[in-house]
Amino acid sequence: MTEALAPNAAAAGNPKRKKALTLLASVVAIAGLGWGSYEWLVASHYESTDNAYVQGNVIQITPQIGGTVMAILADDTDFVKAGQPLVKLDPADAKVALDQAEANLAQTVRQVRTLYANNGSLAAQVALHQTDVIKAQSEVARANDDLNRRQSLAGNGAVSKEELSHTQTQLANAKSALSAAQAGVLAANEQLAANQSQTEGTTVEQHPAVLAAAAKVREAYLATQRVALTAPVDGYVAKRTVQLGQRVAAGTPMMSIIPLKQVWVDANFKEVQLRKIRLGQPVKLTADLYGKKVEYKGTVAGLGAGTGAAFSLLPAQNATGNWIKVVQRVPVRVVLDADEVAKNPLRVGLSMDAEVDVSQQDGKTLADAPSTAAQSAQILKPQDAGADAEVRRVISANLGRGRAPVVAPPARASAAPAPTLAAAPAANGLN
């Protein structure tokens, strides 16, 4: 036993080893204390993920009418401005339809004018038939007087039976003529009322038949303007699939426009990381494209309403017996600083690293008001104005004399509307 204790005594009596073990324990304790302090004071105030990607609006360019592609004025990677023509379709069919609609409108205006003109002639016919009724009434009264006189003289033989019979026949004929005149008045009144019902309370320009024909003209006019597809926003062309000579139907995807100035980041945080994330918290982001040297500043704009798995094409069936728990992720939208994006442009789909400062907890977890970031295209307004001018021109030309002239619409020499912004077509455009 004395021999067994000898090595331990020797080790305990070794001051260098004891000092080394003490130093190692101190280093471990200090490291643990430092790590705990960092987690409490720093790391607990941040949530980070590398499962983040750049997202943006991918605007599909699709025709509103069918047609044959005559020209392609923009290609992949080209920058286009809002209102710049991208694709042109054959305008021949649309122009023929417009000519037919204008001819139909002109004919309808003239037919409605005839209705208004018939009111006067039908009223004159009613007055004429009323005059015939008055004449027939006087003839009945005269024939009745003649019959009464002859009947009073028939008893003493002063009037023959034949003459009395002729007088009775004249009275019957007069009464028949009166009935016919009264029937004519009724028929004329009915025709006048029927014609007035089609014109009462409106004008030629506001007549329902004219409005229906005018709507067809507007539809055909808009079709002539829609043969040219223009860019709704400033952006870059991507995914061009249309080809020259291709026959396309309404709604066929031709290309996409991506406004890279309006991108954001969807950071997919684990569900356990969402406890402290609030709207309005600052976010630091770096892109793999530029590395750590370029840092973006963002802000939490919203949290997704569900996990990615819940909105997938084939959602997980967690109610089955062979269920395996998987940590879910929820997309968090982060808006970027526009100046930083303009200085270092991003592309849709790029990988990002996101770090959210969660030290501020006074924000909300869900938005309680609609977003003010509305998007709209102001391209159809000038087309609508041109359609209205075309309708006014056709109606004015067929209203007859004495009408104030209407300013003619812009010339339809070209089917494409003028771009709202000056922009030259791409140098490599196809035509």
C-alpha cells in the first residue's frame, strides 16, 4: 500500500503539473464565462440565418388579344422603360374590326335619327285621322237628320220607300266610315306611342342602340392599340419566349420584366427564432455575390402567414402514423435601402445572410393595416381617351347638318400608342 501511494504523492508534490492544471482550469472557466457573457449580452439580441434569398416582382408580358408577332423590340438582359414597345402584333385584323364597328355605329345613328323623325310624321298622321273622324261625325249627323226628316214624311206618302231605304243606307255607310276613322286614330296613336317609347327621355347620342354600337367601336379601337405590347414599368427583360411569326393567343406569356430597383429579401427563420422578431427591427444583410465587404441595411416589413411547407405544392401529411417532426421555417420579408441597392445591384434569387437585431421589442408581430406600396400601370388611360374621341367623331359625322363639329382623334397610322417616356428600342431588337 505504501508503494501504491507513492506515485500519487509524487504527482501531488509536482508543482509544475499542479500549476498547469490550475492554469487550464482557469482558462476553461474564463472561456465559459466569456461565452456566457457574450450569449447574454450580445448573441441573445440577434437572430441570424443564411436561408435568405432576394425576391422581386416578375411581371409577365402577355397580349390582351390574339395575333401574329410582327416585331420583337427587346431581348433578354435589355433594360426597358415604362411605355417602351416590346412586341408588335399584326394590326390588320384589328383595323378591319374597327372599320366594321364604325360602320355599324354610323348606321345605328342614322336609324335612331329616323326614329326621331318618325315622331313628327306619326303625329301628323294622328292629326289627319282625327280630322277624318270629325268629317265622319258630321256625315253621320247629316245622314241621321236626313233619315229623321224622311221618316216623318213617310207616313203621308211624301217620301217613297226606296228613298227612305237609300237614306238609311247612307246613314249606315257614314257610321262605318266613322268607325274606320276612329280605328285609324287608335292605330296611329299606338304607332306614335310605340315610336315615342324608343326616343322618350334621351337624345340620339345617348340612345341605348347608339351606346351599344359605340361600345363596340371602343372595343375595336382598344384592340388596335393593344397590338403593341409596352413595358408597364422600368426594368430588365428576362425569360423571352416569343418568336417572330408566332401566332399567339390572349394571355400567352411572351417575356418578363423585372424591376431590380424594387427587390426585397425573404429570410426563412426557424420557428424557434421568431419569438423576438418584430416589425420594424433593423437587419444587416450580406450577399454571396459581393461577400462580407458589402453590407446592406434592411428593416423587417412583415412575417409570413404560414410556414413554407404549409404552402408547398404537396403539403406534408402530419396526421399519418409515420410522422417525423421537422423544424419548420417561416419567411420574414426584409425591405432594403434603395440607395444601397442602386449602388450594389442585386438579382432575383441571390443568396443572402440576414442578421436581425431583436433588442427592440416594442414592435408588432403582425401587420394591422393595409400596405401603402400599391402598384399600377397608367398605360390604358390615353387609349381610353382615343377611343372616346373616335366614337364622338363617328357620331358627329352622322348626326346631320347643324351639329357642332367634334375634334377628330389622333391618326391611326400606327397601331402602337406613343410611349409615356422617351426610350429608344434595344439595339439588338428583332423586327
